[in-house]
Amino acid sequence: MSAIAGCIPDAAPDLPLAQAVREDAPLVLRGRFADWPLVRASRHSSREAAAYLRRFANDGMPANAMTAPASERGRIGYGPDLQGFNFRREQVPLTVALNTLVKYLDAADPPMIYLGATTLDTFLPGLRAEHPLALGVDDPLASIWIGNRTRVPAHQDLPENLACVCAGRRRVTLLPPDQLANLYVGPLDVTPAGQPVSLVDFAAPDLARFPRFAEAMRHARTAILEPGDAVFIPSMWWHHMEALDGFNVLINYWWRRTPDWMETPMNALMHALLSIRDLPADQRATWQEIFRHYVFESGPETADHIPEEARGVLAPLNDVRAATIRARLHERLSR
């Protein structure tokens, strides 16, 4: 596996963050957030980092946590035969979760404790203000991830993603979007945390069961991130995240390069599974051509032969047309 090409302090320290996250390839930013207060606290000790977070904790709303026995080795995934999951979901005040993580810091074989995608401004109000970020995008969604040694299976996210390591080390493994077939993705509709995930255990891949995974790893990029480091993960790049220490905190920022009124493409995939996948082969081929023409290779010439006022859904998309299409789909799917 090759190391992710990155911005390191002695190579490009003045590269604006807003420029760095406009690339189409992953990028490691070494030490870019070393001066954040949470990072400084974590470099002193995990206990100090937990104490710093407790200052902001909003315990009026319980946070969603995942817990699993030590035998799962921190891996978040499915149970045997993909029946259920290998973890329990619990709701706990954030302070309780932090105290429990501190309690197990010196344990040889602690249970897995993981709080994933916790909305930063809801559960830790005021924390964002002390951690400035000149991202150059409007209103990114900020989340915090807190846990001990955990392994999040490879998955994709539609938004662009800047993941900033604030406590503990993380090993990130990234793969291009075109490795879908080699990653043996599980169910699309029943998932551990919202996104479909690879069924391959990256720490101990079963190549007899998943032989194409070896090819996927030939395209993998990996890096170990220290507190203060960050990684930019472009939209739809596969990423496997492994927390390497007993107390880990990551803050990430998500944003899309498209307007909020655009639907997620996963809805289109679900509709295509419902309406196209099981058609006879010749009909599927016809619809493949239709999608090519109207969606994947669409341009100004697609509807040039139609007067502008008559183009309907073929006109350039805006919030009003998007609402019209959404209402029409809702009506048809509700029949």
C-alpha cells in the first residue's frame, strides 16, 4: 500500500485549507491542527483530553453509543450470518461515556465503547468556537467521534470529508470508488451505522471467502494520523478507520459541492433496484441507454430541440424544479 500524498509542515505549511480540500484525491495534512486546545490537552494525557471535553458536555440529551465485548477486537459490524450486529446500542449522557472510557484506560482487555457521528454543536456546545477552521465552505456539518480501540469497516460517504484527529492515533485506509466489486459490500438497507460497509475484516482478511480483496488492497492508500493531523477524504472514496489507542477523538466536517435541495443518489439506486434491475436483459439495456442519454452524458444538447419553456424536468435543475420532481415521485410511489 502506498502512503497518502500529503501536506507536511516542512513541505507546504502555507497551503490554504480551503485550497487543499478542493482536490479530487485524498490528502493528509500533517500537524495542521496541532494548536487546537483539545489536541494540546490530548498530548498531555488522555485524562486531560476527557476532562477538557467534559467542560462542554450537554448531558441533557443522551448520546448514541455502541458497546461490544473485548472479544470483538473493536470491530463494528454484523453478527454471525449477518443476523443482527456484533454490538449493542445504548443511550448514555456524554459525561458518563467519557468517564467510562477513562475508567478503562489502563485495562488490558476493555470492552469496545464508541460514540459515532455525534453532532458537535448539540452535544458539545461551544467546543467548535475554540477550534477555528478556515474551510472556505458554507455551514459544514461538524461531528465528533469518541471511543477506545475501534475499527469502522470500509464505507463511502457522499459528502466531502475533512477528518481531524484530536486524541489518539488512527490508521486510515482509503480506496478509490471503483473498488466496489473487490470490497464485498454487505446489505444496502440494513447497515451498522447508515452506510453500506465492506464485509472484509481488514485486520484479518479471509481471502478464501473474499479473493478479490487482494486486488482492492493493491489500490489502497494508508496513513497513521497523530493528534493534530487531518485527512481529506473526497466524496465516495472508501475509507476504513482504525483507532489505535485507548482514548480517541476525531472531529470531522462534511459538506457537499451540490445544493441542499438535491436528493442523495442512494434514493435513485433504491428506485432503480425496484424498477429496473429485474427487467428482462433487453429492456435493461434500453434503460441503460436512456440513463446514459439523460443522466450520465447529459449536456446542453440533450434538450436543445425542445423550446425552453417546454423542457419541464429536462431544464436545468433548481430548487423549484427539484420540489416538483420530488412531489411527483412521492405521488407515484404512494399509489
